[in-house]
Amino acid sequence: MPMPPLPRTFICPKCGWQRTTTPASDALRLNIDWFYCCPVCQHTELEARPASRTEIMRARLIQLFRNTRF
């Protein structure tokens, strides 16, 4: 049975851009769940590491408030 990958934090060493992703499924969406280049400076060698608990919580809260309509 397919399982979603663990949350990851992508960091651009050139400009400092950072994004934590929490994929909902094993079908990864480019520039949403997975990044191969920096969306700000187009640098292609991003650092990727497992996300910390704080980063995961922050990413989930941002996602929750983006989907909430007031």
C-alpha cells in the first residue's frame, strides 16, 4: 500500500528561501510537495532534510488558514 513520504524542509543555500512540505499522498506535486529548484532565484541545488516538529506544525497551520474562509 502506498504511503506518503515524511515531511521535508527544502532550503536554498543561495538566497535563503525555505519551505516545509507535508505531502498528503505518495503522488507528489511539483512545487507544492516537492521542489527541484528555488522558486525565487531558480538555484537548482536545494538542501532537503527531514522537517522538525515545529516546522511541521507551522506548515500545517499555514495550510489550515489558507483553506479557511471567514
